[in-house]
Amino acid sequence: MGKQKREQKRRRREAERRLFGSEPTIELDEALDYVFGGKGQEEITDELILELVEKGIPEEDLRAFKDRGFAYCRERGSFVGSPEFMGGEL
């Protein structure tokens, strides 16, 4: 890691401490990557659908998520899709 990158990281950590009052439990970049960058997401496949049906999620819902191009995040146990505004897709 270069000197400039280390300095940016140090300044970000200081800003996070001021903002949150303590050291964050994970890096802000890592959190943003999970939320917006798709980290940990996987395509909804027929195999995954069978697995999730066994956990109690209705197959009809899972098929609808798959058809709409949603992804699944095992770590969070959540589905991620494109946002919709006023009935239309972006």
C-alpha cells in the first residue's frame, strides 16, 4: 500500500471515529462494497431455490426473484434487485 493510500485510510478512520464515537467494527469501504458493490451476492439458481425452499421460503417468490434478476446474499440472508421508482425499472 502506497504512502498516499495509507494517509487516506488514516484520515478516513479519524473521520469515522469522530462520526461514530469509536472505532468501527468493519471498514467503511467493506460495508459499502457489501451494500452497493455486490460483494457476497450470488445468482439465484434452481439449486439455490431448492435450498431456500427447504428453509421455508415459498418457491413461487423465489422464482419471481430469479425471473426479475435478483441476487441472493447468504451472509445477510437477503435478496437484492434493481430499485424501482414510480412503477418503472431503472
